[in-house]
Amino acid sequence: MTPGELHSKYKINTASITSITARIAYNP
């Protein structure tokens, strides 16, 4: 795996975690 692939995968994972956390936080 190249550093570029690793970086893009990390960015996608970070975005997913952020959206999941936001969804949990904002759900009544």
C-alpha cells in the first residue's frame, strides 16, 4: 500500500467516524 492510499483511507475513516459521532450526538 502506498502512502497516498493510506492517507486517503485514513481521511475516509476520519470522515465516517465524525459523521457517525455527529449522528449519535444529535439524535434525540
